[in-house]
Amino acid sequence: MDSGEVCEFVVDDVYDIPPGHDGMVVGDEPWEAIEFASARIFAAPVHGDRVLAAMLCTDIVDSTAHLKRLGDMAWRELLLEHNHQVRFELNNFRGREIQTTGDGFFAVFDGPARAVRCARSICSSVSRLGIAIRAGVQTGEVEFVGDNVRGLAVHETARVAGVAMAGEVLVSSTTKHLLEGSGIALESAGVHEFKGLGEARELFRITDSE
């Protein structure tokens, strides 16, 4: 595990491993397993493989400037620590890492409040490294294809994150409505046009720290 914990499983074991691990097969015999994808992480299917999910997209602000300032080796070490911190928070909030985007992450959650709280925790934890991230949360239907997801909502999530400032978490209007009753405070971040995605949309900024 990312935490350093090591677990060994043998014949007839049933196990659950959260995100943030690698693995190896011990011995020369073929390894066979039946893998189940848990609905508690992704939400229940709606039609076929399409599910309703909350999506989080993050990236480091001014990453190119950091690279020039630090140099390749120091930047690589910083990026590894950033990745470790992000995965730690994803594990805490039951997020599923879908992919890394060089200096950012795309992950899915079973609810928008969990995604927002995870984003806020990531902002706080990586700030101790002397860097800042921007984050966007969108909620919509996506289709799982192997280890990846696809759908319009995926592109919308990236666009929402792209509007955010350093240390800021922005959410879509859809996500805002779903956050009602969560205790998470928001304020308008203005109306923005996303090229290729139709009409302008209002975004909302997370303002509280609970």
C-alpha cells in the first residue's frame, strides 16, 4: 500500500484492497482470481454500464514555472510527493483514481459531498509542499469502460477545474443542487462559457472550511 503496509493473500482468500497499491505474484504457479467491482464506490448502474457519479479533476497551478525553478530532479520528487498526498486523500474519501494527467488527477466518487471534501483536503495537504492546485467537481452520467470512464460529464469536469484559481474548488450548478443539506457553503463564481459544450453555465465556489 502507499502507506507501506504489506498484505499477502493465498488460495481461497476473499479480500478488499482500496486504491493506492501495487502487487506481485509470489511463486511460479499461475495466479487466478475473480474480481468484483464494488457498487458502493461507483453508484448503481442506470442503463447498461452507465452510472451516476461525482467526478473530481485537479491539476497543479503554474507547474511549468515550478519545473523551471526547481529543475527536473527536484520537480520529480515534488510531483511524487504530491501524488502520494492526493492518493492518500482519495483513499480517505473513498474516491476511485481513474487517471493521472501529468500534474493532476481525475477520480470518481459515490457522491458530490465526498468529492468536494476530498478536493478541499487535497488543497490543504499539498499547500504544505509549497504548491497549489485547482479543482473542479461535476456530477453526471458516465460509462465505465475497463479502468476508464467516458461521457460528456468527464469533459465538463475538466472545464470546471480549468476555470478555478489557485487553491480553489469550483462545482457545477448540478453539483450545487445535490450538495443541499450537506453543510457545505458555496457562493457564485460567475457564468462561464465552455467551448463546444453549449450555453453558458454558472459555477459555484466552495467557501467554508467546516
